[in-house]
Amino acid sequence: MEIETKCLHAGYEPKNGEPRVVPIVQSTTYRFDSCDHVAALFDKPTEFMYSRFANPTCDAVEKKIAALEGGVGCMLTTSGQAASLLSILNICSAGDSFIASSSIYGGTINLFGFTLKRLGIECIWVDVDASYDEICRAFKPNTKAVFGETIANPALTVFDFETWAKAAHEKHVPLIIDNTFATPVLCRPFEWGADIIVHSTTKYMDGHAVQGGGAIVDSGSFDWESAHKATGFFADFVEPDESYHGLTYTKDFGKAAYIVKIRTQLMRDFGCYPAANSAFLLNLGLETLPVRMKQYCQNALTVAKYFQKSPKIASVTYPGLPGDKYYPLAQKYLPDGTSGVITISIKGGRPAAVRFMDALKLASDEVHVADIRTCVLHPASSTHRQLTDEQLAAAGIDGGMVRFSCGLENVNDITADIDKGLAAI
């Protein structure tokens, strides 16, 4: 099936007489006929047994997202932050390090640079435009993973998959990609060498600002056993897990070792699993994702060109815009569009940016992005407020920056609203 069809049909196939729409299974528990049946599931989890691990409604949506990305398995979480956290904790422990692009989402920068540091895991920051040699030189003897973002939020840098994947695989470690802004409609990172994908499903996948969520997708392509032989890393993938009755993930689950391990170990212990109703709402968003992404991209390109005409705008950043620094990479990795998010820098810095935003009527000033409704945010005052001046500069953020997320309104109404904002400067 093509991706438009997968968005409607993947993950759930009703049998004769069953509901056509994915049903909401609002239950935490499942009944079994014998103690032996339950015991077997605690030896090898292959069925639903408790909704902190899995739920039939969530399972259908997980299968759909795995199909969209081309992975062997997926696990939903309660937020994108939870997905990013677990994706690292499934690989790294206290005393380990991992590499991350310095232009990723501000909340993830805080998670990696401060919270994980307190847990004894070091994040090594590398410029997103670093060369293969520069990335390789950043590795330490304890570096176990590499993390990047397809389209960075809000810097809108485009990740050079082939360069970073080559460096990660040369060092026998997996490449983890946050594909939130692109979604699998615009980019499928597994096809470019990524091993694991995370999403904040709160954004374009849901699209309607009705529920928070995240997802982790396993490509099944990373060879944990070979990497263990080469580096000594990843012993908990290839050796028995005593916390789960001696399961050996690579032996018992093959290519799905990563996603099964993250569910049986980390979801068991952290419990950040979404409710069935949240998964149901997410599925509704996924069904229209290809149609929405096409319109987001069309609106954003028109708006980006409109901003370029204003003498009050210092710069416009949109990878789909000819002349943008990342336009060549966008044409390579995202030929069908680069989402609906634009970053502008307004002349006059923070005061001018605030006047612009406060004068908007159609666009909402809110802590959100990638909605069906146009919304704006001042990153330096909000999502990246905890960052130092040095970190803000590394993330490409200044006081005049405004993140402008185009919705699905008529584009003429969006530009008319922009005129109100510009008139206030």
C-alpha cells in the first residue's frame, strides 16, 4: 500500500462483523483461564496482559505508525519527551555517553543536557552541519548512540542523514532520529540509514491539539550482536535479562529486540503508556495526515515568500524556500515539502517580535506547533527559556525570532493576519 492508504488501513483489519473503526478498549486488565497462561506471559510477553505495557487500541495505532515508517515495531508513550527519554535509556546507563545535534528541540536539549546528566549519562553536543570527520572525533570510548532531528524545532536545520549515519555505523552505534516535523509523509529516515525513530505525536500526527503523545519506532536493521562483538556494548540486548526471567532479546525476538526490550523493561518500570482514548484520537489524526501535510507545506511556502517581501523582517528560515541554507538537503531528503513551520527574525529584536505577535488576531500565541490552526511562539521566552545564551546561539535562536506555524486556514486569511502584526512594528 502507498502511504495514503496505510494511514487509513494499516494496523487494524476488522474481521467479518467486527467494527470498521478501531474500537476503544477502555480496560486496564485482561482475563485468563489459568495461572500457567499468565506465568507464560511473564516469561515471554506475547499477548496483552496489563495496560501499562500494551492495549489493543494502542496496539493498532502502534502497528500503523510502524507501517508508515517502515519499521518492525512501535511503542506509544504519553509524550514526545517520554519517547526521547526512553529511546536513550534503552541503550545508555550511568557512565555512558551519546552524541546529539546541537540544534534539536529546546525541551530535548534540557532533557539531555541537564536531566540525563544528573543520571550520569553525558550528552556530547555536535553542530548539525559537522562533517563526517568532526562527528567521528566527538566520540568517546563510552559513546553508545547518536541523536538528531530531521527538521529541527525551531531552528529548521535539515539533518544530513547519510553523513551522520555513516559516522554512527562506523562506530557500531545506532542513529536515533526525531521525525516529528517531517512525519513519514515527508521523510522516512529508515531509508536514509536511521535505526530508531521518535515522534511527538502531539504535533502533526495528531494535528488537532487534543491530546499529547509520543512514539518510538524500531527499524529492526541495527545488528546488536555484531555491535556487541565489535565494541562490548549492548550486553543487555544479547545476554539474559534477569529482571525478566532470563529473556535474551536478540535471541527471543530477533529484529524486534530493541522495541521489545524498551517495552518489557522501561515501560514496565516508568509506566508512561497512553490511554486507549488518546490512541483513538491519534488514529483519527493519522487518517488525514497525508492530506494535511500537503496543505501545510503549500501554505507555508506561500507565507515564507510573503515574509520575504517585508522590510521589517530580518530573515526568513524555511528549508523549502529556494535560497535557504538547507534547501539542497531538503530537496534531497524532503522533496515533497518541509512542513508548515517557518522561523522569522524580526528587525528590532525581542520588543518588535512581541509587538508583532500581540497584534495577530487569527494566529494564536500558544505553546504549541504543527496544529490545524495557525499559531506563533517566541522561543527565547518560552520553549528555550532555560537555555544559556551560548545554547541559544548554538540552536540558532535570537530575541527577534518568532516560530510561525501555518495552519490549514485559507492562505489569504493568514497573510492578512500577518499584515496586522507587521503594522504594529
